[in-house]
Amino acid sequence: MKKNKILFVIILSLSLLTSCSDRKTENNKTSQQETPKALQDEKLEIKSYSRSSSGDLLEELYQELVDKTPELKKLEEDIDAFSLKPNTLKNKFLQYDSKSNSFYSSANNKASAITDSLLKMKINTFITTSSKQYTAKTAELNSFLNQISNNVTTLNDKHNVLKIVLTLPLIEKYQSDNKPDKKEFLNLIKEQEYLVKNSENLTPKY
């Protein structure tokens, strides 16, 4: 009878241990699945070996969000498609503008070589009038270019703010969920203190 009771207790204990172990394993799997890949220890070890020193953890976290969020993915696609347009339009204007600037530069050089002072003054006025008219013609376009440049800066600012605001909660959750147990530190300190004390006790008087 006693043997049966002991056997029952052993079986019950083993069953409880197995159940606890399974739960712990499931919890670990769930926690690992919730943790972004960029923050998983194994992932970081691999990346620290393979990625360049320019690796950006915030960008990696944001990219994971982009992969999971259709709205963010669409935004990134739109920004990528748009990114070259400002410079393309600016270069188109500069190419157009350079023709007139080159012409007026050449005209002024030739005018400076005129020896007749009255004729030189007249032709300089003629060139200056045309140059001012051209400046007036392109004033609005130059204003548009300045506005486009300012908007590029604003878009970059807002884009960076978006990335920071979306990824901060991820790193904060990681900080809370993965903070090392202080007991490990305290236990290590105790071990150190024991070894120091033991070393002192075993040291002969000197």
C-alpha cells in the first residue's frame, strides 16, 4: 500500500514537472515570436558578424513594421517613386538656365572689348535690360524650386519622426521584457566576495 502511494506521488510529481516545462517552452516561443527579428539575440549575433558597421537598428525595426503594414509599405513605395523627381526637375531647370547665363556671360565679355565708350555703354544697357527681363521671367520658377527644396527637407523630417515614433515602443517593450534578472548580478557579487574573503583567509601573514 505504501509502495503504491509512493509510486503515485512520483508519477504526479513527474507529470507536474513536465507540464511546467511545456508551459515554459510555450511561453519562450511566444515571447520570441513577439520580439522583432532585429532584437532577437540570435539575429543580433549573426548580424553583428555579417552586417557593416553602418547597420541601423531603428531602420531594421521600421522595415519589419513596413513588411507587416500595407499602409506603411504603400507610403515607402510612394516616397521611393517620388524621391528622384525633385532633382530631375531641378536639373531640367538648371540646364535651361545655364544657356541664358552662358549667353550673358559671353555677351558681357564681348561688350567689354568694345573701344567706343558710348557704344559700349549702350550695348551694356541693352544686355542688362535683357538679363533683368530673363530674371523676371524665371522668378516664379526659382520660387517653386525653393519651395520644392523646403518640402524635401520637411518630408525627410516627417519621415524620420514617423520611424522614431513607431519604433520607440518596440525597443521599450524589449527593454521591459528582456531586462536581465538582478539576482544573477547579486549572485555573481556574492561569489566574488566569497572568493575575495577566501583568498584573504588563505593568505599567510606578511
